[in-house]
Amino acid sequence: MRTSGSRAAYGDAGRSDASGRHRNPFLHRRHHFQEGLPGVTVRSPFRGAAAHRHPILGPYEAVWRANACDAETRHAGSSGGVLTALSIWNLESRGGESHTVAPSSREPRRAVPVSLMSKEQALASASSRYAPVAAARDVTAMSGQEAVVSKPCETASMRAMVDEGAGPLLLSFFCAGTPNQTATDDVITRLGGEPEDVVKLRYRGMGWPGKFSAALSDGAVVETEYDDSWGRTLGPSVPWRCRTCGDGMGESADLVAGDLWETDERGYPLFEELEGYSVLIARTQRGVEAARAAAAAGYIQLEPVSVEEVLAAQPAQVARRERLMGRLVATVLMGLPITRYQGFGVLRESGKRPRAIYKEALGAAARLRARGYDWAGGRVRPVLSKLRGR
Ligand SMILES: Cc1cc2nc3c(=O)[nH]c(=O)nc-3n(C[C@H](O)[C@H](O)[C@H](O)COP(=O)(O)OP(=O)(O)OC[C@H]3O[C@@H](n4cnc5c(N)ncnc54)[C@H](O)[C@@H]3O)c2cc1C
Ligand code: SF4
């Protein structure tokens, strides 16, 4: 079993004496615990192995514009319905098992992890759920016939559990962050609905990008556009961990999908409703083979697309990745823990634009202070007061 990192992120837990023994058995245990936590250290696992490497997009074998061939699947999906089509292909063509998340039948405002048994179940699981849900599985006992769809951070954690090429096919999507659960209720309330009355909820899909839509128990439906639900309420509730995420484009996945739309500078789509397209990136040869097999079997349609076109559709992901160092520095200066990104070229990218990094750090520090954090977690203030009192 591989672990995700070799160093602890918090302090010097795990420091050894000259004989190689750990001085403190508690720190020793904590060190090994942290080594196994992908949230502490995330590696870009294919950086040396993939045929291509782009400083922002990361390592890749192939990049396509893609959509589900089946019109129902394409319509139900967030963008091109590609991840759902791949889950269905894995079930039907490979006779494997597909795992992802879907709305809970008891509480439609919540998502739960599911193992799909049929195309109908896959369609019910399609599209994005902008709320917390754990999709990661224990992949150590899973076979190569299985496929798991999850967020990039979850995919990284599963990738760290199995040797390269082993375990299930790992599918992921571009991710700007997970809004908190109450943000969903806030959108419903703002639209005049009662959260407890919701019997069916979609964040998008059924069009591209599709509307946030909540069906209520009295038959009424409250809905709003994507840029209103995400831009006003869901997006602002994303936690700081996601704002300092360097793996939003899923570098640990075999295949990762995202939106391939024309956007404004914030990343919002410039058009109304169209038939959706996803970008599909194969990060591994296994991903290339799976995508080509699904295309040959008539589940997805693929055509090559340039990296430039993909990045033009993802201004928010590009900006977050280019300026990540500024946010990380501000986070450290506020005395908060950060995730280490190994092999993502964070340092190299920041060296290209020091002024932007500086401005980003100042902005991030101001945002953290507005959230109630203080420089060095408040540890500097008493020292300064003492010095001033002398
Ligand atoms: C929190 C979040 C943030 C996102 N941020 C971006 C972004 O910044 N840029 C971008 O291009 N795309 C983003 N997406 C992804 C995008 O919405 C589409 O999922 C992606 O374009 C793939 O579309 P598709 O039609 O191929 O997928 P679909 O066919 O719709 O399949 C989506 C799959 O993801 C699963 N899924 C949905 N929500 C979750 C969740 N919360 N956790 C785990 N699995 C889930 C579904 O069950 C399904 O299997 C985000 C999605 C989520 C959930
Ligand atoms: S932004 Fe990063 S840390 Fe946050 S949910 Fe997405 S992949 Fe995970």
C-alpha cells in the first residue's frame, strides 16, 4: 500500500534521534497517521509517467471534447453526461460495478454514496451535488472491473491506497469546492421555498448548465439560474480548504471531466441552455483505453480539443492554480495548517508572477482576518504587546 506523503505538515511530529528512533512515541504515531492522510500531502502521481505535462493542466495522455451518445444521459448530466455514460458503460459493457453519489431517497437535500446496479440508477445519480458527501471508498479490496466517481481530493486519497494500475478505474471532475449543507437550504429559502418541504432537488443538469430546481411537497417548483445559485449562495460558502486546493483538476484520476463552455472572467457560462459538452482528460494509459473502449461501444463521443481551449473555459481553475502560493502563504501566516502539494509546480508557477502572488496573499490574509483569524493564529500579538510594554 502506498501512502500519500513522507513528511508531516504540522510541526516536527515524527522527528527521530540519531539512532533513528522517535523521541516521543505519541509523535511517532501521529507522524504515521499524518503520512497516510492525503488531505495533509497531495502528490501529483503521474507527473513523470504521462506522455505530456502542462504547467496548469498537469500530466495527461489525451484531451477530448466529449459527450454521452445517449441523449437522455447527456441531458441529465452536468455538462456532457460523460461520467454517467462511463459509469453505465462500466456496468453494461464490462460487467463491472460503478460507485458514485446520488440524492438520498429519505432526504432529497442530501447526497449519499451509492453503488449503481442499472442505467436508471445511474441517471438518478447524474449531475453535480453542490453539498458535502463522501464518495471515497476503501479501494484496497476493489477489482479493476469497478469504477468510482469522486471529487479530486477523494480520488487522490484512493490513489494513495493502491499501487499504480491496480484497483478500480478512478473517475473525477474539475472541482471549485464543496459548498456547505446549509447553503442549499439558504438557496431554497431565498427562492421562497421551505427546505423541509423539498421532495426533489437538482443543482444543475437537464440542460447546460441547467437550473437549481427544488420540487416541493405541494407540487410547486422553485428554481433559479446557475450563476445565481452558485454565485450568490453556494460558491461563497465553500470552505478555506477548498480555496487553497491545488488539485481542482483531478491529477490523480484515470479520467477527469469538466465543463467545456465559453465563460466570463469568473468562470460563469456566457450562454443560455445548450446541449452539453465536457472536457475529458485521460491522465493514464488505463484512462485512454477506457475512454476509447466506451467510445467504440457507443457510450461516449470523443473529439480532440486543445489544452488552450480547455483552459480558456476554466478561468477560475487557472487563476486558483497560478496564485495558489499566495493563499498558502497567507494561510500559514495566520497560523493555520495547509495541504502540501507535491509535483504540482506550485513554486515554479509562483516564480513566474511574484507580484500577483503578493497581491493574492494580501487579499487572502484580509479574507481570513474577516473570518476572525489573526496573524500567526494570534500568537504574535502577546509578544508584540510585551515588547511594547517594555
Ligand atoms: C462540488 C463540485 C464542484 C465543481 N466545480 C467545477 C469546476 O470548477 N469546473 C468544472 O468544469 N466543473 C466543476 N464541477 C463538475 C461539473 O459540474 C461536472 O460534473 C463535470 O463537468 C462533469 O460533467 P458530466 O456531465 O460529464 O458529469 P455527470 O454525467 O453529470 O456525472 C457527474 C458525476 O459526479 C457525481 N457527483 C456529483 N456530485 C458529487 C459530489 N459532490 N461528490 C462526488 N461525486 C459527485 C455524480 O454522482 C455523477 O456520477 C463541479 C462539481 C461538483 C460536484
Ligand atoms: S476544491 Fe479541492 S479540496 Fe475542495 S472538494 Fe474540491 S477537490 Fe476537494
